[in-house]
Amino acid sequence: MTGEGEAGQVTYFRKGLGLKAEVEEELAADYTGQLVDLLRTNEYTLTAGDTTVRLAREFGFCYGVERAVDYAYQSRRKFPDRRIYLVGEIIHNPHVNAKLRAMGVTFLLPGPKGFDFSVIRPDDVVILPAFGVTIGDFESLRSLGCIVVDTTCGSVLNVWKRVESYARDGLTSLIHGKYYHEETRATASQTLKYPGAKSIVVRNMEEAEVVCDFIEGKIAAEELRERLPNAFDAGFDPERDLKRIGVANQTTMLARESLAIGQRVGEALARRYGQEYLAENFRTFDTICSATQDRQDAVDELLREPLDAMVVVGGYNSSNTISLAAICALKVPTYHIEDADCIDPEAGSIRHRTPEGETVSRGWLSAQGPVRVGLTAGASTPNNKIGETVARIFATRGVSPEFVQTATAN
Ligand code: SF4
């Protein structure tokens, strides 16, 4: 889709701004990581002395994030004199977001009632993030006449299509996701295209079980609402809206949990209404994006090896990073760090996220004896930040980055 303003000016960009080659060098300078390149050419392994770092084979920037960041740089290049706004964060990475701020991009942050677009003027440029925005926000922005650069990832658009088809066919969309996440909010809003269509969001299997208990008649609607206060959209009536269900998921959830939830909801409907009922009244579709799936599979593969620790790099609010850390934590001591500087080699400590909040662990790598550390990064982490993390892991063991390069070359 392209759009034109009154003076024939293009006001909607969805496939780039024609300046890809022009920003390539700048992007490479800002985000390439030498140590990561070295890891790649060295079978994803760097060893120096008795310290080994193993990188998962799929990690870091995904195609959707690369494209979103690329379009943001292109926007700055194409409109050097205009005010540029971003709806929320382009991706959940503090380093990338700081770079954009330094380029003069202003972040619009949501208030309790959502985004306030009153500051936007028709000659402003507004970038939509890779997670997309709600239908309401999209329409508001288009009505303002400003230039919209839409970086919504194609994989997110696929989920939207799925949810839209459920809504069109009269099924309630049950979305495995985080109710507060931009992507899930945008996905749920797709049902608004069809009057009367409804959506419900469950965060994990535990919440899905509550819904299933209601479907199977084990708990009343009141208890359902009490236990899942944030799950329902406006006007949701559990008695009416949990009879015909289509399951989809936020693209970055734990794939195995999404599949299990789809299956569990189908079973609950079958128990309540009989197996034949499912054909017309239940659908489930795995809408995990391939980049998320590939990263989760690569981590599963890496975890088959003996590892002393696993470091997962990515924003604390990055859904796909949290999923990766959850997989690792089942097998090995895992440290989800927001950025390389969470590792303090001098103090021998690491600052990391836990489900209870951020904490600092000291002596996380033993000072003596051989150590193997696994490493991966969420889809919004650039290679230079992964490389810095590698350097700090080695430094914690008293190995300088220069020595790593030399040791590997020998
Ligand atoms: S994580 Fe998946 S859906 Fe999200 S931007 Fe990346 S490729 Fe797209």
C-alpha cells in the first residue's frame, strides 16, 4: 500500500524509502561485531586458555528487526529536516533505541490511555515499529496526514491475517501472548474490523488452564474474570464468547508452550461439546515467526553440550529473549543480561534479570579450571553488543580480547 497526500506527496512507506544502499555503511558501523564474525568463521566457538565461549547458530537481529532499523535510518536520511517520531520503541533494545534518539528520533511513549498523537503535525514523519500498532492508532495517524513509515514485520502481519480470519468467521481469537505487549495489543485489535468479534489473551499454560476450566464448566465466569483480570477485551462475555475459538500467538512466545496451549484448548472444547464440534468451531495455528523458532531450536541444540553457564543477551522487556532464557534455565545456570555492561569483569559479577526482578550474581564463573559458556541473543540485539559480551566473558576469566583473537587464529 502506498498513500499520497494532497500535494501528491507519498505519505505511506511500507517497502523502504529507496535509500538502502546509502545507509548500509552507517548500519554496519553501528552494529557489526568483530568477535561475532570471528565466532561465525570458527564454528561458533572461541577458546582461549581454558575458557570456551559457544555461540548458538541462530542468534541476534532477525529479519524483521533488521528491516525496521534499516527503514528508520533511511527515514532520517530521506527527511533530514523533518521531525521524526517513533510509536513506542522500534524494537526492545536499549542500545538501538539510544542510537535512534541520538539521530534525533523522538519516541512517543504510551500513557494510561494509550498514545497521544496531538503533537504530530502533517509534515512530521512517524515510524511504526516492527511489532505494529493497533488499528485505532494506525487510523489516527493516517487521519493526521503525516508521513507514515510502516516497519511492521511480515510475520506479524501473518498473525493479523490469521486473527482477522477467525474474527470474520465468528471465532473468538485466543492469543498466547502478553496482554501489555505492543504486538499482542496490535494483534488483538485486528478483531475490531468485525463488529462483535472478540479476543482473549493468555500469557502461559497456567492461564490457558483457567480458561479451559471455564470451558469445561469447572469454574464460573466470575472466577474466570477474577483470575485473569487483564485477559479480556471490552464487552467480552465468557458464556457467549468461549464457545467458538481460534488460537494464535504472539510471534515471540515459547513455541512448545503455544502448541501445547492450542492443543489443550481444543481438548477442553471437545470435552464440553464433543469431538465432532471441533471441525466447525475450533482452529489453531502456530504463528511463532521463523526467526524466533530458529533461535529457540539453535539454543536447544547448544544445550545438548555440557555448559557451565548460559548468557542470554537482550532487553528485559524483549519477549523472544525471555523465551530463550526460559529454555536455557531448564538445563543450565542462565543469566539474561540487558547489555554487555551487565558483566563486570573486575568485580567478577553479572547483573541479570530473574522472574522476580534484576539481581547481581557474584562469582558466576569459577576462577579456576576449564569453563564453557554458552551464548545467545534475542532478535533485537545487534552483533556489536554480542561481541562486547563475549569480550567481557573472557575478561572475567582474565583473558583479553586481543588474546582471544590470537588464540583463535593459532
Ligand atoms: S521476532 Fe519475528 S515477528 Fe518479531 S520482528 Fe523479528 S522476525 Fe518479525
